[in-house]
Amino acid sequence: MQDPLISLKSGSRRAAVILIAGALIALLYFPVKWAFGHAVAVNAESAEVAAFGIGFAPDDARARFDHALLLEQTLLPGDQELAIQEFEAAVRLSPNNYVYWLYLGNALERAGDPARAEPCLRRALELAPNYARVQWALGNLLLRQGRVDEAFELVRRAVSQDGKYADPASVLAWQLFDKDIVRVNEILGDSPAVHASLAAILASEGRFDDAVAAWRRLPIQGDNSPFHEKGRAIFARLFDAGRFTAAIEVGKSVGAVEDDVRPGAVTNGGFESALSAADGRGFTWAIADGDDPRVGLNEGQKHSGKYSLLMSFSPGGRGFRPVVQRVGLDRTGIYVLEFYYRSELKGNSTPVFEILIPGDTVPAARAKLQPNEGWAGVRLPFTVPPGAEGVELRLSVEGCQPQDCSFTGNIWFDDFSMTFEQ
């Protein structure tokens, strides 16, 4: 016969186990439910899925915030209003998170409610006083309200904290202060990012002297400079405008111009260095593409040194490959270009060597290159007018279009040099 006391104890134990299990399930239900809702909401790719997750975790600030972000992406008016409500829920549940206040303030301003947006952004600034994105957001809100001085105090702080704001800040100031570079510098402060941005703006406006002055205020540049791309763009604008001396200065600072390029001097004038492929914006010899004539360094004939430049035309071939070099000049007045050539050419036209001032259609100096048995010297004086910053040296032809010219034989060039006379 079973002991009734033992039976009672066994029943009590089963009840206790059931009660404990039930309590554990109850205790785990809410954390598991919250974790499930949180995971669904923060990983959702649509507002509908995020809303489903929030149903399991309505007091999860992160879930409400992520739901708001998804609602903003729909661009539907009703969803924008709902997004603001979700941002408000996020700041209510996590009042010390500056990101939630920042997004709420931005959403309210986009909705046309700057009066409610400003205290939200100011709260974000209280929580993160040194964060550029907060300074930038509040500064722009104040600027759109016409509170210029207060706004640019924050904009300047944002730029000093994060250089990515320099470009939009410079554009804002440039437009607001009617392109007054002095005022723009005063309002934005003295930082390399601002100087680089203003240099780019000034170059795009054709204010090249001011652009170069702004660029000179930067620290030493190079290929690893954060302003490398801007420097290359400024260099291109200067080059295309014929401001060769300034282009050389800016180009060298960002590795766009070789170190041996100097204003007032022909680069590789004796052809003792290798020829490089022309990139369209350079200060060494640029040779047009083509197969005929063959153009390259030659040891067989030279006026001095080891090499000369040879153009060799095949019998029956047609075409002429112009050779060009741009030279920066830092003074105006009279210069003299000298070089030597030797020609055995026969053909239906005549090679010519020209010196052109950028923007002019009439050469500043010109020489026809007639056949000759030995090395002949050419001396070409030319005048550089005020405002000009360089010249283009060009070997071309007259009497035919370059692609239609017919030559046979060879022509050599050597020892180009340039001097300033007065």
C-alpha cells in the first residue's frame, strides 16, 4: 500500500514545478516579445514591416526611430506626418539621445514648422555641443529665418569641426554676401577647407587672381592632400584660360605639373629627357596622335647633347602631326625664342613654327622652315602684352590641312631656349 504522505509530497512537487515553469514563461514572455519586435523593426526594409515589429515593442525608442526613417522615404504627406509622430515617440522614450532630437527638428522644419523645430535642434545642441551636423542643422534653420550673424556662428563652428561642410557653407556665404570675398572670409573663418572651397568658387567665376591668392593660404599640398581634387579642377580652369604661370603654381602643389617646369623656360628644350604622352593640359612637348610621320628622339643627328627630335615621313605617306608646348611667363615684355633645325623634307607644303598668345588668332611670331643641309638657327622675338601669362609654341604647316599634307624625308629639332629681353 502506497504511503499517502509520500503521495502528497509528490503532488506538491509537481505543482511547484508547474508554478515555477509558469513564472519563468511569464518572466521571459515580455523580453522575448520585445526582442522579437525590436529585431523586426530595426531590420525592416519597409515602413509596414517596421510597424508590425513596433506592435511587439511599442516602447522601443530605436524601433520607433527606424520606423520614422522608413516613413520619410515614402515622401507621402500622410507618412511624413506619421514620421514626425514616431520621432516624437523616440525622443519621449530616449530624451537624452541627440540624434533623435536632431531628426525630429529637421522633420519639423521640412514640414514648415520652424517654431517647433528650433527647440528640438537646440536640445540636440545641448546634448552634443561639438557635433558639426547639429551645428550645421541649427545654423541653416536660423539662416532661413534671417538671423544671419547667429546662424553663421554655428555654420563656422560646423566647418571647423568637419571640412565636408566647407563647400556648401562657402556657396551660401558667397551668394548671401554678394560675392564679397573679404566678408565671406570674415564670416566663415580661417580654415584650410574654407580657403580651398573659396579658391574653387573664385576660379569658376573667372576671378583667377583671387583664386590663386586663396589657394596660397593653404598648407603645403601634394598627391595626398584632402584638397587634391579641387586643386586639379582649379589647375584645369587656369590652364584653359591661358593663365599658365598660375596654372603651373597650382598644378605643382597637387602633382599635376612636373617639378622641372618653370615659368619663362622651355621644358626639355634639348630633348635630353624622354617624351611623355600628352594629356591635353601639360607644359612639355605634346605630339598629336597618329602613325605618320614617326616622331621621337634621335641620336643620329643632334645640334648638341645626345638627342634631337626627329620627324620622319614615309614615302607616299600623308599627314602631319603638330607638336605643341605651352610655356608660362611671369613677366610681360619682349622675349626671344631660339632653336635649331635641320630639314631634308620634300612636299606640297612648308612646315612653320609659330608663337601664339592664348586667345589670339594671329601669331606673335612665325618662321617658315625651309630645307637646309646643316643645322640652321632660328631667332624669334615676340612681345607678351599686359595680362598675358604665357605662350604656345607650335610646329605646324601652311598650304594644306595637316591631315592632307604630303612629305617625304626627315626634319630634326634641337636646343630650344627662351630669354627675356626687356
